[in-house]
Amino acid sequence: MRPLLLSSSLGRLVTVFGSFSASRNKLVTQAAAAPHLYYLRKTMHYQTEERGHPNSPDYRIYFKTSDGKYISPFHDIPLIAETEQQFFLFQQGNDVPPKKTKKNESEVLFNMVVEVPRWSNAKMEIATKEPLNPIKQDIKKGKLRYVANIFPHKGYIWNYGALPQTWEDPNHTDKETKCWGDNDPIDVCEIGTQVCFPGQVIQVKVLGILAMIDEGEMDWKVIAINAEDPDAKNLNNIEDVRKSRPGHLEATVDWFRKYKVPDGKPENQFGFNGQFKDKEFAAEIIKSTHEHWRALVQKQTNCGEIECKNISCCDSPFKCSADETRDVVQAAPAFGSAHPVSTEVDKWHFV
């Protein structure tokens, strides 16, 4: 297994998928000369700016840093939540043990961009084909998309979103399922107790992954929990979820299987007979989709209609200035009052 490595301003190497044995130390040395897109930064806090009218086709949620610079949540928010206790630092050929804290935190945390709050219905998503990739509501056949309430579920049954700096390459065929990527960042189901809001950036522990196949496309669903959730310390892998939350994983499979049926679509299928894979398997998938994203923003692969404008990927030909990103946001309609939502959205469907 080749670790995902990020370069630091101090020239040290970081692996984000766990400690390596002595036999794997040489991989760190071999990767030292590999090209990297960004330097480590301290954990950032992000703000959002709404434009247009909620519940309408022109509604957008743009992202910016705490100092007011507009960014892409797809390309500029790091995959890894960069707090020092979450990294295993490596010098060439030598393991450095993870730093211990009072909470004994040595778990790698990932940034998650929340697109849809739990129990809501609007299909909000990162707009991969628009400059700066704001969150918008998906549209199909000229109409805003909402997921149906499939009894006994109300809307989405978790906080739903994506891992930044990942991409399921439609030119890549998964070796296990023989399906190609769905051309989006990898999806995350966050199972914590807090209801999040669209555009919130949270740090999550990855617990496992589900291989959903959507009309022939590979559409991985990462299962994770907010690191700040009271249950996070007790949930460390997918089996912990199964034991402490009876029925939750089964409900997740049921939801993904049936959620398109009210729209006249067939049930979705799954790889691995619908069984969840563990967090180590999930880490490999995340690593792979991060590498596909890196090739995308370096223009080493065909990006098609994907918009790669960013302000932080230093080896990317799509890198632009803060003035350019500001112009993108200012060209969007001003924020206005919300449009009404059809009562049909609250209808129950029995599938």
C-alpha cells in the first residue's frame, strides 16, 4: 500500500492512513521526491456567503476563508483536518510515534463539506461544473430536486456531504466492482447526533464505506462521525456502529436502495453484496480518489466539464487570484427571500 503523502513547509513527510511497520519505511523515502500540490496549514475556519433565493435555481452557497478570500470547497479545503495530534510525522526512513493528548487522539480526521442536513429533502450538492464550485440545489428536467420521504425515513437520514480534494474519475474502472466513477467528490454519511447546516465544514472520523452502484456508476458512500460528537470516542469502526446502533446500517442500505424509486428509477445496486467495508478499506478508496483529484487539478487527466478554478493548488494551471474569485461571487445574484416549497415534498412514499 502506498501512503498518501503531503509535503510540509519543514520538509517532513506525513502519512494520513496509519502507522507503518519497519518494512514499509522505504515507501516514505521513495515518496519524498513526489510532486505535491499544497503545503500543510493550520486548521482553517471557513465562512459561507449566500447568493440568490433559497429554494430557487439561482441559489448558491459560496465559501471563503476567515480572512475573506473566496475559495472552492472542492479544491481549496484540504482533505485532511490539519491539527497536529492527527498526524503521524515521519522523517525519512524513521517512524515518529503519534503525539498523545489527554484524549489520546491519534486518529486521522478528514474535512467534510456538509451539503444536506439530516431530515431535510432538498438535494443540495457541490456544483462541480461552476467556477468556485458553490453548493446549489440539483436540477433535473428543469425542476429542483428533492429526495422523497420513503417510509419510515424523513428526507436524508444522516448529515450528507463530500470529502474535499477527492474525485471519482469517470475514466477509472474500479477493480472490484468493474464500475466507473460518478464524476463527483466522494460522498459522506455523517451519523452523529448534531444536525448540521449546508456549507458547514466539520472534521470526521471515517468508520467504513458502502459500495453503491448507481446506474452503472461507482458511487462510494463513506460512513463517518463528527469528531466533536459525544459518541465519537466510542465509535471507531463499522462494527462499533453495528453493535451500538442496531438497524442503522441496515436503514442506510435500504435508503440508498430505494430513494430513487419514487422518481420512476430502478432500485440501486451494491458491490460486495451490500456489505459495509471497514475503515482500512475506506482509507484506500479515499487515497485513490484523492490521487484522481490531484491529477484532475494538475490537468494530467481529462476533466471534461469539471471546473477546477482554485487559489491554493500551487502546481495547478487552474490557480487564480483572489480578485478573480471575488469577481465570480459578485457576478451572482444578490441574496434574497426564500421561495415557497411545494407541499408535495412532505408526501410519504411506501416502497
